[in-house]
Amino acid sequence: MSNRNIVGFVLKTLLVAVVMMIVMVVVSGVALPAGAMESSPEDGANTLPLLFVVTGVHALILSLVITQSRWRGWPLIAGLTFAFYGVQTLVGQIEAIVFLTPLGERWGAGSVPALTMPLDFILAQFVIGAAVAVVGVPLASLLFGKARRDQESSPVSLNPGLRGWEWLWKLGAVIVLYELLYFGFGYFVAWKDPAVLAFYQGTDPGSFVAQMRHVATETPTLIPFQALRALLWSAFALPVISMLREKGWLGALLTGLLLSLPMNVPHIVPNPYMPAAVRTAHFIETVSSTFIFGVLMFWLLHRHHRSLGELFRALPGLPVGAEA
């Protein structure tokens, strides 16, 4: 890539970031309940720069996916808007409802945080996230010359050649991987942090096995709930996996970044409902676990594998039958 192309990429990405930030601020002013973002004067002075970091990360990931995508035109815009809104907003906010509101105790989260988050604040995030996605993805597609299809556009298909039985066992594997990563990182990274333990008013049973035994007996609905979230992650990631499936490890890397950063980078912005130490712990926990999950999901779903042996021999993007 020439210096001119690099400068052009950076300027276009910054423009997308600025527009997304303006949309986020304007829609937040309308959608958020009164007083929802009250903060100290010091935090307030840092909010706009931090919001620009958030939308800058969003814009960078969108720009990278769009420039590497084999899709163009409305399939690219619709598929990436669906994916971005899903991973940036929907998957995270449904968990916030379960863990950060009094509904969580009723539905099986097992604990209620010391400071609960108002349901109308969470519901407003669905509106804000939708507005940012609906504006940001088409704008980035337009700026990078991918807003229109042409005669040389690649055919669009969400199915990378998987057959019925293969979908079943691969989605089953996705669920198992997500459960292991979710509960593993949740226990060893987040639950070992005293600030997180105090915030959720929980206790450490002493080992991961004991923690899972507690989850299975005291909050049994949490396991199928996370299985549902794993399937939602798969549905939202599939368009991006399909548009990047010929990119090999670059496609896996971008899928991991898409799943890990858009949902979690807002943790850097102060809010009155979650202390900084808890936000930091959750950021480390969820960025690392969902990045690994995204890379593994790309590996599983980016193409047909005739056998488990082929799955473990082949690197993403290599021809069928090629060995690592």
C-alpha cells in the first residue's frame, strides 16, 4: 500500500469516526433518560475524547472489513450493518439486562450488583447502537468505493459450503467453545478481581470446578442462556465470515476484532453505574475471550471440512486438503 493510499485510508476512517461520534452524541441526548450520564467534572471533560476513541475503533474495524470484503453494494451494507449492530449492541445489552438489573436475580444470573442499571438506560443503548450502525456502515462503504455492486462482484452466499450435519456439529462446537471461554475467563479473569466480586456481591467458591458446580445447581438457566448467546454471536458473525472467507488468517483476525472490540471498547467511558475498576476487569476479560472466540469461529465456519482430521490439519483459507 502506497503512502497516498495509507493517508487516504486514515482520513476516510477518521471522517467515519467523527460522523459516528456526532450521531452517538445526538441520539444519546434524545434517547437516554435524564441524568443518565451524570459524572464528575473531571470525567465529563474526558467524555468526548473517549467517545472519539470508541467511534475511532468502530470506524477502523469497519474500514478494514469493508476494504478486505469480497462483497459490494447492498449485500455488504446490509450484512455488515446486521453484524455490527448485533455484536456491538444486541449481544451485550441482553446480557446487561440479565446481570445489571433486578431482573437478573429472577431470571437466574445469581447475583444483583451493588449499583443496578436502569432498564430504560439499557433499552436506550439499542436505539443508539442502531443509529450508529445504520449511519456508519453505509458511509464507510461509500467512502471506500464499495457502496455499489458491479459486474465483477463476487456472488453472495451466507453458506460457505457446509451441509446439514456439518452445521449441527460445528454450531455445537461453537456453543461448547463459547461456554468454556465465557465461564473460564469470567472466573479466572473477572471473578478473581476483588472489585468485581464486591460489585456483584458474590463469593469465590475456590476453584473453577466448584464455580461451575455452583452455576449448574444455583443458576442453571445461565448455561442455556449463554448457549443462546453463542448462537447469536454465530448469526451476527456469519455475514462477515462469508465476506472474508477467502482471506485466511486475515479474515480470522478481523472476525476476532469485530467480535471483541466494538462491544467492549465503550468500557473506557465513565458511567455512574459501574466503577472504573469493574469496567477495566470486564474489558480485559471480554476482549480477550471474544477475540479468541471470533478467531476459532472463523476457523470452524469459513469453509466446508470433510472430516475432523481435515479441520485440524488445514489453516483458514488454504485449499481443501492442504496441510499446515
